[in-house]
Amino acid sequence: MTTTTRGRIAYQGAPGAYSHQACIDSRPEFEPVPFATFEDAIEAVRSGAVDLGMIPVENSTYGRVADVHQLLPESGLHVIDEAFVRVHVNLLAVPGATLADIRDVRAMPVLLGQARSFIRDNGLNPVAWSDNAGAARDVAALGDKSVAAMASEIAGQITGLHLLARHVEDNDLNTTRFLVMSRTPDYARRGAGKMMTSLIFRVRNIPAALYKAMGGFATNGVNMTKLESYMVGGHFTATQFYAEIEGHPDDRSVQLALEELDYFTDTMALMGVFPASPTRNS
């Protein structure tokens, strides 16, 4: 009789977090492992304690997850996949509570921002919490009918909270994008679908360097889907960029664009190559 060792994937938050849901949906063959912070989850991947990390990077309503965008360029990890999770925001409270009882609602700021209208219309006081599933856990432990949490239905099931209001997000298409991170890159072309390449670079300190660096993508017909800037080392003049482009580094058009980019940069490195999710443009 043979046994199969199950891989492990790290996520930030308590069990029931939306990152937990992303792990279940996109990597069901892996065991989800919770960590208190993004730093802890990233370090677990880097150290080999887990195999992969499921890291949220942006939400269609609220925008980018700021902490993560500062951490990823220096993480030493590589992007091997992306996942999109439809985020349904639910109001959870202890059994017996009614909506009229609720005064305070706990959740991460990024989630509170996705349900501003519901919070305002019901006169609730938003209270920032470290993570959404953790807010549900703490509300359950508190046992106060005036305090609720905003989290996933999975978090409610795990903590035993009652679902007071379902799907209260402002945007019907509210979605969070996650990156699957690994210690080692995977540059093998997979399937017949579109491939994505992510990279980080720092432009040279010359006039119009960024404009010139971007020119290579335009002239070679390479579509850039994301460009994010970061201050480096506390200096306003040292800026690093994270970019995502359509295509694979083996594509001739991408090779030419990266060669031109390299000419106008001090540093440049690939962060990952991964297949575009079928839900990317849905």
C-alpha cells in the first residue's frame, strides 16, 4: 500500500480567511496552512516549511494590497500561478443577535472598504482588525450581540457565528487576485493559453529613462498589464518597478522588449512566468 504526501500551501489569516478559500479553490491537492502575517507566510515558503504561498495582491473594488506590494519584490520568491476569488462579504454575529443589535463591525480595512455603503446605511461603526477570519473568531469568543464581523461564509461555519446579512459588498463583481508563490521559478510553457511574465527593474538615473524603457514593449507589440512603483531604501530618487506583461520570455517579441528594457535599467530580474487565469478577463 502506498501513501501520497500532500503538499502544503501558506496563507495569511485565520482558518476561513478569503486566502484560505483561494487555497481550497485553486490548490485543493495542497494542505492550507495559516500564518498570522504576510511576512510569516512568505518566510514559511522561503524557509521550506511549506511548498507554496497564496498571496493576495489586489482587489477589484479596493485596489492593491499595499503591504504585499512592498514585500514581494524583496521576497526572493517566484510567481508560478494566479488565482481570482469572488469575494462575498457577509455580516456575521453571535447566535440570537439581530441587525438592530449591531453597533461595531470588525474586519480588515481592505474588506471594510468593500462594504462602505452597507456600513453607512446601517449606521455601523467600522473597526479595523488584523484579518477577517480572525475577526469572526474573536467575535465568537466575545459573545457580545452588539459586535459583528465581516468575513466569508466559511469563517462563519468554522466559528459558529450566525449569518445576519449575505453578500453586502458594494460591487457585484468584487474579486481579489492572488499570486501563487514558490521558492523556485517555473519557466516551462504550459498549455495553449496565454502566458504572463512578471519582472522587477530599476531605471537608470537619466532623463526620460522610464519612457524610453517602456518604448521597447510598444515597438515589439508586447502588452503590459501592470506597472507598480516602489520607493527603495527611503530615497525619493530611487524607484523600483514591478511589471506584468503578456507573453513568455522565450517569445521573440518579449526577448527584444526585455533587451531594450535592460539597456535603460540598473537592475532587472524576472519574478515569474505563469499561465493567465481563464477568469482574468471575465
